[in-house]
Amino acid sequence: MSLSIPYLVSGGIITNYSCSSRCRHCLYGCSPQRDRTYIHADTINTVCAVLLKNGCTSVHVGGGEPFLQIEKLLEAIDIITSHGIDIEYIETNASWYNNNKKHILRNLTEHGVHTLLISISPFHNEFVPFSKTKELIATCNDSGIHVFPWVMDFYKDLSVFDSSCTHSLEEYESYFGKGYVASIPGRYWIHYGGRALKLFKGYYRTKPLEEILASPPCREITNTSHFHFDVYGNYIPGLCSGLAIQADDIGKEIDSITYPFITTLYSEGVAGLYRLAQQEGFVAASSYLNKCDLCLHIRTFFVTQKKMNTPELQPVEFYYNT
């Protein structure tokens, strides 16, 4: 069955995978240990051309933590907007902010950015004192920058603790009661991929391998309602972090020779990927949280055990950081 990525509805550009935090739910495996590569001007131009060709005229900008290299962030903003593409918001965990950085917010407005998505959650509070988050929100309000709090529902929870320092998930469990972490996905959307799989596997019931293998083909690969292009110019299909389609291949039929794993997932599902892995000596666990859990286990096997480095299993660093 042929695969192509349809009209691009709504998405973002990942400027870097380096981050001041190593959140336990991070879909993309970002951390301070990741490569500090920041998206290059040529890559942005390529991505913007693909966006416009496929019907998308606005994006959000995220990371990693985009503000770790502010001059490169401002350069990226200018290139994106020079193509006539609007920036809906920039994501940040507020770790970089202090009272000496107020001028950065002025720079943003001068470069046409008027909204920040500011992360508010127990996951981020493990690395970022809540005082920084509150200070950035207050300064944005004073500077006329709109705040998109992600998510405000946790503001009261974080306010229980000393805001001048960080607090572990274990502290939240101790204060709010057993099951607090398990309840978080019921309060805001979390995609069960990346590190979230390892975290929530410790809280939720897993399913037998046989049940996982009966899953239908992975047609969500073609979902473009919340897509991303990354720092290297890779399109990430269906929020499947660690899978990549080169930007120039968007809008075309996806070649099964270049992308055997992606096309197999689309036509046969994780059972097809499992069949390919078995041929290479892969040994599955007896149960998994979901099909994405098995898929990630298989892909990690190919990259870390079989040392496979192909266009579709990118970035390789992801598989060593989840």
C-alpha cells in the first residue's frame, strides 16, 4: 500500500534537541547531554519551502530548549517569517530566564513573536524552579507578550512547594498521594512515546505481546494535525519520535527501499516490524504498554545493537537518550 504525507495542517519546527532539562515524559529524548546542534539557515529555508508547498503558512517553534542559543533563535525566527510563515508561539521551560534577560522579550516582539508557550508541570519542576516560571510569566504580562501556559491546571500543585528550588516526582507522590503521577495524563495530553513509555510502564497495566501484535496498521503516520520538522530537516511522521522522513520527500510517494520500516508500519503495523526484527535476532518482552512501546524497543534494537544508521531511524542520538 503506497504511503505519502498529505496536506500539512498544523505543526512546528524543532530548533534543537539540547535542553536544560531531562524530563521523564519527553517525547524526543531531549537533555543536556544531547548534541548542541542548532538548526541551520539552509535547513530552515528547505523546511519553509516544503511547508508552503504543502499548504502550511504558520508554525510553532520548539526544542529541546530554543532559548539556549538566543541569537540563533532570533535568526531562525527571521528566516521563517521572511518566507511569509507566521510563528504561532515559541515553547520554553523558562530555565534560562532571570531579571537580566528582560531584553530578550523585547527582542522577540521586535522580531514579530507575540506568544510564548511556557511549560508548567511536575515534570519540568524536577529541573526548573517554579520561581523562574512565575517570573517569566509576570514579565511577559508586563511586556505585552501573550502567555500560553501548558498547563495552568498544575499551577496550584507547583505552588504547594518552595518555588526557589526543584522538586522530584517522588515529592509530588508523597504530598498528593500514591497514584499522583499515574493521574497526570488524565489532566493534560501526553503522547506515549519516548521517555513517557518507560515512565508510565511503571504505573499502568501492560498487554501481552500477542495482543500488541494484533494491532492494526499504523495509519497515524499520515496524521498532520500536529507535525514536526526537526533540527536536521527531518519530518517526524505521526509523532513517532526516532522515525524520520527527509523534508524533500514530503509530498511524494514514500519509497519503500529508502524507508522500509516506515512503509512496513503503515501497511502491516508493528507486527510487520516485529517480523523484520525477528530475522535479525530480536527477542521481545512478554508484554508492552502499547504498540509504540514494542515499536520503540525494536527500533532501539536495530540502532543500538545492530548499529543500523539509516535515513529513517534518525536522529541516532534519540535511541541512546530515552
